[in-house]
Amino acid sequence: MKIVVQRVKNAQVEVEEKIVGKIENGFLVLLGISHNDTKEQADYLVKKLCKLRVFTDENGKMNLGLKDIKGELLIVSQFTLYADCSQGNRPSFIEAAKPEQANELYEYFCSECQKNDIHVEKGIFGADMKVSLLNDGPVTIILEK
């Protein structure tokens, strides 16, 4: 399981020209799920994500977490994080989970984040999504388990 975490001032996801998820001040999370991933790995990454301290405190240090700033999460499923470009120019996605497994873990991941008293918005699994964001910093962190 891989996640790309971007600290944002705001972010939103559109599907068919309708906004389906929108946040202010928090993390845009791109979530990639492989066929080997488990709920235990999701639990680890949820804990790490929800406690990640990369927001600036009163001394200008990255020392605050989502809860400290009343931040939000926008979580978007992105199987392309498992692209293998080692052969040729067309990526292979053989490591990405099949849609049924990926959707189950995606929904699980989102619900576990909500259990941490963090407001969660989502994209629509499997949809053609347009993601907009104002990256803050920029701060972009990759976590995997």
C-alpha cells in the first residue's frame, strides 16, 4: 500500500463536472493498493497519516498534526501508484489490486481515518476524476507499508 500525502490549502475532486469531494486546509491523499495489501497495512498507514506532524507551529517548525489544525482529508484511490515502467514506455499495472479488493480496502482506509475524528472527503472509486489542489509549501510525502 502506498500513499502520496500533499499538504494543501484546499483540494477538490470533480466527476462529470460535479464536485464530489472538497476540503480546506489538510491533506490530499492519493491511495494506491496492491494485490498483496491487507487491513493491517491500512491500519498502520492510517495511524501514521493521522498523526503526521507537518503543519507549521507558532515557531515556524513543522510540528503540528491534522487534529491540531482541525485539518481535513481528501482521499482519492489511485491505482497508477503501482505503475511499473521498467520495461518499455507503456506502464504495467500488474501489481495493482483488482477493483473489488482495492475498493474494499479503499473504503476501509477512509472509514478508519474517520474513526480518528478527522473529517474525510472522498473521490469516487474507479471514476474518471479531475483533482484540483493548492499545495501548501509544497509539502509532499510518500508513505508505504
